[in-house]
Amino acid sequence: MTPQAKYILGSFAVIPVLPLMYWQGKRIRSRIPSLPEAKGPSGFSDIGASKQLNLITIGESTIAGIGVDRHEHGFTGTLAVELSKKLKTNVNWKVYAKSGYTAKKIYDKTLNHIDAIPDLIVIGLGGNDAFTLNSPKSWGKQIMNIISKLNALFPEIPIVFSNTPPIKEFPAFAPLVKSVVGNLAELHGKVLKNISDRYQHVHFNDEIITFEKWIHKIENGGKVEDFFSDGVHPSTLTYQVWAKDMAEFILRRVYDYNGSRLD
């Protein structure tokens, strides 16, 4: 069964509980503090190398650094440092992200304002598209629009999509919201995997994030709550673990340890 067919069948099942979901959603929003986006959307990871990689990141609230004070402590800054160490290159980085943005808003409002020339593009999307119950079919079209636009702007530059958000893990969400929205996010992930497989220079980290697995990557262990700043958005710890995982993915799919392209 296709993701779109599962979405349609699931929609019929959800109709009777929509009032409850709406009430739970309002309650969740009222309890989550309004956090600002991180400051400092550009930076330079300097290891004194003779080479330089130009990295841009694009996306929603996680890429915008909600939950940390500055981008150096968030996903992009940490990813840049990890890539610098692994590729033995300086990394010049810039963030193009906005809290609340969907794939459509990224296409409509962000892509034409990119003023950097990247060697690598990393995209983090999916949370807002799942929360707004965007269908897999619509999501797929919007993702392909983004890829087509970026390919036109920056031919043959690698595009790497990060994992879809682990909504089923969010402590702030009621079980019903976790199930409905989380299942949709996973359907979006399957669509994104199918799309990325069609392109030579497009990659998607389709591993489903579970914090039980991530706990074992932390020196002194921890608990699931440590991964959240407000029950929904990542903490500094999450950004660090996530960015390190993404750096490893990029090293497997895009570059070797000498910095040569694999794709």
C-alpha cells in the first residue's frame, strides 16, 4: 500500500477523534513556552586547513536553532565542526531556516533568498508538514519542487535531507497526537526516501530516531527528557548527537575522509 493510500485510510479513522486532537493540540501549545530562534546564523569552523567547504542548511525550527542561544551550539554549528574534523577542512556555514516553515514555505519564501554558493546543502524538514496533516502526495510534490529549484540554482551540488522528526518520542504530546502525527511523519519519510533514490546527488538519512538508542551514545547515559528543551524542540545535547550522526551519514554517502565526492 502506498503512503498516500495509508494516509487516506488513516484519515477516515481519525475523523471521529479530530475534536479531541484539536483540544489536545491547543492544550499542548498553551503549555509550550515560545522560544526564540538561535542567534548568529553564519559562522566559520577554522582548523587552519588549506581547504574550505561551504555549507548551507535549510529548514524549519530545528535548523533555526530553537532551543539553543546561538547556532554554534545548535545543529549547523556542530555539524560544521564535525565535518571540519572528519574532512580536515575549514567549513564556512550559513543557516536559512524559519520556525514554523513547511516545505511549501521553504520553496516560496526561502530558496530565492539564498546568497551563498554552497558545496553542500543540508535540509531539515517534516515536523510542520506532519503537524498540519499535509498529505504524502502533496509533501512529495513540494519536496520535488525544492530539489528541482536547488538543482537549477546549484547544479550537481549534493543535497542531504536529515531524518524526519521523531514525533512519537515527544514528551509534551498526548498519545493520540503522537500516534497520528508521528505515523504521518514516518509516511513522509518513506515518500522522501523514494524521491531521493531517484536523484544521483540527493540523499536522505531515513533512520528513524529513537532516544533510547541515542542514550547509549552519551558518555554518562541520561534520560529521554534530556533531549528536549521544552518537550518538543531539541536541547543542546540533541543537536550535538544529531549533528554528529548526520556528519557520519554524509561521510558514508557524499564524501570520503579525504574530502573527495562519492556521489
